[in-house]
Amino acid sequence: MLDTAKADRSDRGRALLLAGVPVAVKGRHGLRGAGPLLAAGAVVVGATSVPGPGTPWQTWGLGARGRTVNPWRADRTPGGSSAGAAVAVAAGLVPLATGGDGAGSVRIPAAWCGVLGLKTTNGRLASADRTGLAAPGVLARSASDAAAWWQVVSGETAAARPPLPLTALWSPDLGFAGPDPEPVTLARAMAERLEAAGVVRLVRPREPLRLLDPGPAWLALRAAGAGPSRSESAPGPGLAAAHRVRAGNDRRLAGLFTEVCLLLTPTAPTAPHGHEGPGDRYSTSLTWAFNLSGHPALSLPAGFGHDGCPAGLQLVAPHGQDALLLAVAREAERRLGG
């Protein structure tokens, strides 16, 4: 369908990049942000499931109409909150589905369903989230499809192939998280495949990357943004600490990206959990740092664990380098065979 779109023209004489392409939108309010997709010729065929009211937000797939099951194992969650979006793409129902990522809500289900998921640079696209932590995103079966989505919603032209290999730092835990061994092993193996294919060159920084745990700061900022407005001139103790964590991590990431082009980590610290919930583990421990910092981040499929469920490799780029992430993902698919 994307190939035949070249023959379709809008009334302004421009090609409709998504002419006839079926897409799904996240949740019952997903059409609100679908204007650019519709203008590009896409056909919205449905709204995907999201966690229901009162459901714990951590990577949950329990919606108003029951469980949203992982397409690889029905007894496991697909992640959340873009649960149905990841499943619809992984199951081949649509090539593209929109998502929203406030703490990992696009990247985690992408990893656990074996598809590509992009969280855009915070503030680059419009978002209804008052906290500034959430950013729009997309789930797709291929990097080329995700790049077509990005071109439509951002107005940017397709990115040229970057000069490869790009320097990249591998971090299994960002200096604070405690991921399980298998997701780390799978993600590291994918990073090494990217290096062997000439997509990246893994380097060691002058100092190991050690971010401050963003969890308490994220929770404080989320609570403040969701509640009554608070004067920024007199923030509470929790907010003051959150701003210190954010500023500290921003400095460390800014320093890192003067040395390398990309940061690579596992997407999720665990394999997909069951429908009873994640327990005390935060499945967001490796993703929400970049909602706090605003950096664009993308999850690439990274193989399967012993339980038969997929895992992901997270790629993080400097602010505004969304197109670079998609270009790297396209090269990864081209050189590694999809």
C-alpha cells in the first residue's frame, strides 16, 4: 500500500504518503491526534485497548473488556499502556498503531510483543499530558513504516542514511536499575549484532554512566502535574528533590552525548509478567529516565527468551534526533535481514 501511494495525489498535488494504509489509534480518544494521518490518506480502522479505570499503571494490559493478551503467550501481558496497539501490530492486524509514552508505555509493549516502538522527543509533538512527561509515539512492524509515520506527523523529510557506524555506549542498568540476566543478555547480543553489521561501534566513555534513579522524581512530578496547580516558585520537598534529580541526570546525559551518538540499554528489566501484575518490580525502570529527560528513544526487537516471549533493545539519541533513531533502525533491518 505504501508503494502504491506514489500514484495517489492530494488536491494540492502532493503524494499521500499513507494512502489506503489501515492504522489503529490508542484508546477511545485516539482520533484526536490522528488528523495528520488522515490527511496523509491513512484509514483508521479501530481503537486499541488500554488499561481500565483503577488498574495499576505499570505495564498492565487489563482493560475495560478484559485481558489484552500477549500474542506470543496468552498467559502473559503485552505491556502497557499501549497494550492493544502493540498486539494489533504484532498480530498483523495493522502495520501502524499510535501510542503514548509517559514512562515506557510505547517501548515496553513494543519489546514484549516483538515490534518496533518509538517515543518521540518530549515537546516535539503536541501532547495533552499536563506533566510534560508523556510524548506521542508509534508502534510498527518495520522501521520504514515508522519512518513514514514520523514524516507525516512531524513534517520532516525522510532522513538520509547516517554515516555508519555510529558510536554507541552500552549500559545494562543505567547505573541504578537491577534488571534480570536474560533481558540483559538478549539486548547485549543484539547490540553486538548491530556492531558486527557495521551499524554501531561500541565504545567506553571516560567515566561509566551512572544516572540517578528517576523513579521518585517521576512519581513526584506526575503527582504534581495531575493534581491542583502548585507554584513553581515554592515547590514542595518532593518536587524540589525531583528537579535536582532531573537536573543531575540532564547534565550526565548531556556529557555522554558529547562522546557518543547513541545510548543502548535493555528496554525492560524483566520478561513479560503474568496478568496478575508486576508485583513490586517497576517494568519502567530502564525507560522512564528518558521521559524525565525528554530524549527520543526507540525499542528494537532483540530476540526471544526461554519463556518464548520477545525482548527489546532500547536506543536513545540526543534531543531532536528522532529521525536518526529511525534511520539506524532501518539500517539494522536492512543489514540483519529484518
